[in-house]
Amino acid sequence: SSKDSTPPLFHSMDGSQHLHSDVDKGDGSIKYILSGEGASSIFIIDENTGDIHATKRLDREEQAYYTLRAQALDRLTNKPVEPESEFVIKIQDINDNEPKFLDGPYTAGVPEMSPVGTSVVQVTATDADDPTYGNSARVVYSILQGQPYFSVEPKTGVIKTALPNMDREAKDQYLLVIQAKDMVGQNGGLSGTTSVTVTLTDVNDNPPRFPRRSYQYNVPESLPVASVVARIKAADADVGSNAEMEYKIVDGDGLGVFKITVDKDTQEGIIAIQKELDFEAKTSYTLRIEAANLHVDTRFLSLGPFSDMTTVKIIVEDVDEPPVFTSRLYSMVVSEAAKVGTIIGTVAAHDPDASNSPVRYSIDRNTDLERYFNIDANSGVITTAKSLDRETNAVHNITVLAMESQNPAQIGRGYVAITILDINDNAPEFAMEYETTVCENAQPGQVIQKISAIDKDDPPNGHQFYFSLTAEAANNHNFTLQDNKDNTATVLTRRNGFRRQEQSVFYLPIFIVDSGSPSLSSTNTLTIRVCDCDADGVAQTCNAEAYVLPAGLSTGALIAILACVLTLLVLVLLIVTMRRRKKEPLIFDEERDIRENIVRYDDEGGGEEDTEAFDMAALRNLNIIRDTKTRRDVTPEIQFLSRPTFKSIPDNVIFREFIWERLKEADVDPCAPPYDSLQTYAFEGNGSVAESLSSLDSISSNSDQNYDYLSDWGPRFKRLADMYGTGPESLYS
């Protein structure tokens, strides 16, 4: 370079750059050096000639410019001969990058039946080459797959429909392949591709059509209301809201008997019953049903009406039905004075089938448990079977069964309400149990009690009672009765000076008559007690029995309770005494107390508690023959030698009479304790073949007993076998 710091002159030679200084005479005295971005790593310089070389392939898309600094030095002094100059190396672009669809693959949708040229989607390809240099980055689009249905604009990449009337029902999806090529599509350019999936969306271009012009269904007449009898569907190739339709019955003799609704999920028409079917009344129905789309596209009305008609015929099948009563509820009345066999009323039922089978009647006894009524099986006449009582049951609700004679399984039910008419068959009585008192200092004409009456009867006009004293009490000098004419009466004193010491209780018979026809009457006794009253007329002290005894408890009852309590105390003392008198065991070992084992095996009854329930000394002291009897709980396979029996008087009648007398006393005594094993333990120990194993009892015998058989009774008797065996290991041998 010149001394005015102008950049040195570069020359391109075979892809290399050349740097040369004006002071360089070509004698090798000048040395060139290079520094800056990429020096030594990407670019190197020949220090003698100044030639610059690239050490590796350069990519403009990675870095388009490099800034370097060059300097010429004196080789001997290593001093610059010219100022340092800066220069820029620009990478010249070549077409080494193909176009790429960064957003691919694409998906798009377009309505079916769209006109030609309808835009579907735009695709875009990018090229990494320099768009300002040549045609390396100039891209054009073309369609490789998807003709003739779709086309693409070469410059914009907008995909459009290319055919009219594309039908989704014929084909609903297309796969397009779009190519982008640089160099303006010329030969030698690079290209890239992407896929575009185009889906045709549905439009309502298909009207609904029934597959058949008529349908027929058979329906039993017994099918209940709201039951589905048929499901029909008009075919519609559209989907979604375009396939939604409604059904309606537009004509036919079944217009009011059936109804049709739509199933939102399947778009089926559901035909259901809305009135009961009767084969005997009508055997078939005809329906004219229309199906129509809910959402109609006016662009396609030329394709035909978006509705269709079909005929549905419903055949009613005969079913053997149970008899039907002429009325669902019969109301009947009968007097409670009606005699047995009185006719109350009649029910009627018939077989609704064409065969009109005869009907037989009966009463469901679950509704007439007391069997108050009967019914004639053929005529349906209901009569009384027992005397009726309105006060017990005023209304009887019974169920009458009607059964076909030819098919007893067919049973109809009718309901009968029988009201019992009242008669005057109950006499009046006091409304309550009165507790009446009169003060010793009562004055004549003083009211001591107001009474009223009740009557179980229920006359239509209500009750009217009349009160009076009976003939024998009408002239008494103590009390009088006043009828208040309002179904009540007042008891008044007739004198003063009542004294408990003279008479503490008065009984006043009152005669009550009702207003029935015929009228009934009764005599009710009012008990009046004489009491000592305070100044306000409040009773303080009446006769001793009234205040000492609890209400409703007599002196005799108290005496009986006290007697029972005393009997229980005596029995408890007797049991305690008898337990203390029990014998102590004769054998006692401080190290091994075996009393429990001996007692347990000697107990052939119900346990230790039961053996202490009674004192058996009285029974054992009787001189009775103890018969050997077989035990009820154990049946040994081998008969063992029985022990000697106690000798006693030959007559055992006394023993049996004693047992039965004690048994009867325990059964009839209400205060006896709940011990029920007296008869069981009267024979304690006599039922075992081997008899008692207790050493306490056997020690009284002078004879030696052989107990070797105990070792044959199993592990449970091993302890006893060791104690009483004759072997050398026996404890007491």
C-alpha cells in the first residue's frame, strides 16, 4: 500500500488473495503478517509473497464477512515499513441451500362442494442463500401430488381447489405434496417438499331418505304405556348437525295412540305407546311418519326436499288377559246387627278376551283374616260369614279375586270397601275412673264431683246422656245428683257433718241412659271418700287405707309380697347352712391338692353350682334302695364291676312320694327360687355304670377295690389311674 494508508491492492488468483507492498522489491527483505478475525485459523498469509489462503471451506450462511488487518515488516529489523491496513473479506454466495418448509407438514380443511379457486391454505418455504445475489433464494411452488383436485400459486404458495363439486361422502380427505424450487425453478436449482392433508368438511347436501317405504311391527296388547314398540331411521350421509333431524306422525289412525321422538345420539325415531292397546277393540294401526333435517342449507335446495315419508303399520297381538272388574272400587254398607248370611252386595268381572271365559270369584284372605265375609264363586254375591262389630272395625277393605275358569293363572283383582253401620249396642259408662272426696266439714248443697259419660257407639246426631240415681239410692240422705242436660251431671252433698270414724267411704250408684233406639243404660258406682280438709277445702287426711297403701295395691297383696320375701330369706339361710355342713375331704396333700379332681369326676350332674343348689342330706338319709341305672351322659362299652349298694328298706314308695311332693311345692310356690333341677339330682350318682369314683365315699368300704380298668379309659383318666392303680408307681399303694 502507499504511504497515505490506502488499502493495499488485492488480486484474486485461483481462489486466493494477494497482498503486496510498494516498498517490496522482490528481494525477500519484506515480511507480511496477518491478524484479526479468523487469522491463522481460517486465513493464513505467505510472509514472503503476501498471498492469503483459506484453510477450510467457507459458509456464507454461517458468516458472510471477515475483518482482517495486514502489515509489512522489515525482515531484519522486524519494524513496519508501512502503517497497518484493515481490509474486509466478503464471502461470495453460491446456491448450496435448498428451500425448506419450516411449518410443514400442513393440515387444512375446506367445505365440500366448494367452487373452483376456493383458497385452502398457504404454504411458505425459506431458502438460506443470499436473496440479494443471483437467483439462489428465489423460490417457486408447484404441486407434485393432488391434481386435478387442487392447485398451488407458484409465487405465493396459496393452495386452491381445482375441481368443482368435490363430495365429502365420496372422498373426505386428500394428501397433497407441494414442491418449492430455487433458481426460479430453472434447471440446476435445489428443491424441497412438504405434505398438506386437506379434509373436506361436511355441508348439508344430502336429504334424509327412509331405506323402505313401509314398515310393520307386531306388538302385544299387554305392553304398558310408554313402552317402545319400534325404532326407525332415515338415512342421511351427512354428519354432525347436518344430519340432525326430527320425526313426526303426520297422518294415520294411530295418531293419538302412539308418539314418536328422536334419539339425539343415533338420530333414530322412537315410536312409543301413549294409550293402552286392546286387541278386542282394534287389531292394527297405520302411521304416516315424516323425517326432516333440522338445519337446511339453501344452496342445495335444488337437490330435492330435505324430508322424507314412510308408512309404519303396527299389528296388535292378542294376549290372554286377566278378568276385569266393572268397577275398580266397590263401596258397600251393612249394619253391624246383620245376621250371618246377609247379602251385602255384588261384584262383577268379565274376561276381556274374545273367548270370554267364565269367571270364578274368591276373597283374598290376607285382606280378611278373620273371615267375616264370603263370596259366591259364580255370582260374585258377598255375604256376611260372622257377626260384625263396628266398634272393633268400622270399615273392612277386602280384595276380591276373579279367576278365569279355563286359565286359573289369569287372576283379576277388585277392591271392596265395606262400611259397618252402627247400632246402639253399647251402654254408656263413666268417662274416667273418678276419685271423689268429701270434706268432713262439707255443707249441704256443696258440689263434690262433676261426671260425664262415654259410649262406644257413634249415633248420627251425637250422644245424649241422661243421669239419675238408682231407685235404691234416690232417697239417701247423704248425696244427690243433678243432670246438667249437657251430657254431664253434678254430685252434691245433702247434709253436713260427715265423720270418717263413722263411715269413711260411700258408694253412690248412678244410672246413665243413652238416647239410642232402643236406648241402653248402665249403673256405675261412684266411690266417695271422707277426708279431713283444710280451710280451702283441700283434702289433707282421708281414711288410713287410702294413704298408707300405694294406689291400686290392696292389703292382701302386700301380705303376699312380704310372705314371699320372708320365704326367700329362709331359703337363702338354709342353703348357706347346708354348705357349711359339707364334709371335708379325708385325703389332703399339702404339695398336691387334688380335691378339685375328685369332686369333678364325682359330679355326674350339671356342675358344682348345681350340686350346691339343694341340700341333698334329706334324701340321702332316707333308707331307700339305690338302684343301679345306666348313666345318660356316658355309655361305656364294657360293663365294669359295680360297687356294693347300700342296703335299706325294700319299699321305695316313701322316696318317690317325697320327691313328687317337693316337686309340686316348687311348681306352685310363686316365691320359690328358679331352681328346676330337684328331680334331676334326686338320683345323683345312680346313673353311672362305674358309679362314683370318689375316694371320700369309697373309704367307708372295708373291701379292696380294683381300679386297674381306669388305665383303659384314655388320657382323661390317666391321673386317676395313677392314683388308684395297683402298680408300683401308685401314690397310695
